[in-house]
Amino acid sequence: MDTSTREMVSQAYDETVAEAMAQGHNTDVAHKEGITAAAMFLASMQGTDDATARALIEALGLTPQ
């Protein structure tokens, strides 16, 4: 994954986590929602299947801040 794509999926993750936390979800739920959002974003950008995109996102090691 190139740097610009990584930045975009990281931003999608961060924004989703922030929204989930603002809605009162705990960190675990927010993280899961962030991973899902970032994977969906990546899948739509690259035209890959959901499982592949999710595996790529999980490999980035993103965590709520």
C-alpha cells in the first residue's frame, strides 16, 4: 500500500473512531467500527474483496488515540 493510500485509510479509521467515541461507544467498539470503515474505503478504492481489504487494514496496526 502506498503512502497516500495509507494516509487516507488511516484518516477514515480515525474519523470513524472519533465519531463512535463521541456517540458513547467504548474503545473496543470504536476500533471495530474504524477497522470496518477503513476496510470498506480501501475495498472501494482498490476494487478488492472485503476480506482482503480487512486483512490489509488490520496489518496496519491502527489503534484508537
